[in-house]
Amino acid sequence: MAGSSVQRVPQIRWETEELQHRLKSFAKELTPHQLHWASGYLAALADQPQPALTCSTTVAGQSDADEQTRWRVLFASETGNCQAIAEELAHQLQSQGNLAEALDLSTYPPRQLRRETHTLFVVATHGLGDPPEGTQEFFETLFD
């Protein structure tokens, strides 16, 4: 074909054959749908820089002598991935001397959000951007 070029996929050099074997063994247990999801997930990870998570907790007008900063890490998840990420974020914030708690949006009172000063959201979507089961009330209240 004139004007077209074929892109070649680079050959992967595995650090160990054991790692390649573990990945193949894991993949055998997945359904085609799960394999497609995992493929996209891993591709997204490969495209992201992986620096260590750091959070600045300096607030205008706040001195080091003030109280610890309290963070709410709110998550909504179908599969548990967002929960794991939220819990890791809360742990990282705690390790930096903050008060932090990961909370499920399905049980979080939407009106409580007004009282929060530092909030992170880790939210999955499905279908055409629909929120996870059990969180519809939160989002309906938020967008009213």
C-alpha cells in the first residue's frame, strides 16, 4: 500500500521468565471482558509517570503550629479499585502527618460535604458515565 506504514510492536524483554509465567497464568483465569479491561488498565498505567505521591498541606494563613489538616477521601467503586486507591491516598496523607479517612460515597451524607475543608474524590463510572451503584443519591443531591 502506497503511503502507509506498518508499526511494529517492540519485543518485550522480561526481567525474569517467572514474571512472564505469572502474568500468563493470571491471564488464563480471566474472561475476555476482564482481559480487555485489564489491557486498558495496564496501558493507562504505562502512559502515566510514576512519581512518589506527595501532597502539600500548606493552607493560606495556616502556621505549622495549627491543627493537623483533616482530609476526607471519598470513593465510589463497583469493583473495589477506587476503594483501594482512596485507602492508599488516605494512608499517604496520614504518613505526612495529616488526619485522613477514606469513606464510601454510598454511605456518606451528601449534606456533610459543606462542612469539609479538604476533600479528594476517587470515583469510577460505568456505561456512559453512570455513577457506581448506591451513589446516585449523592450525585443527585450534589447536582441539584
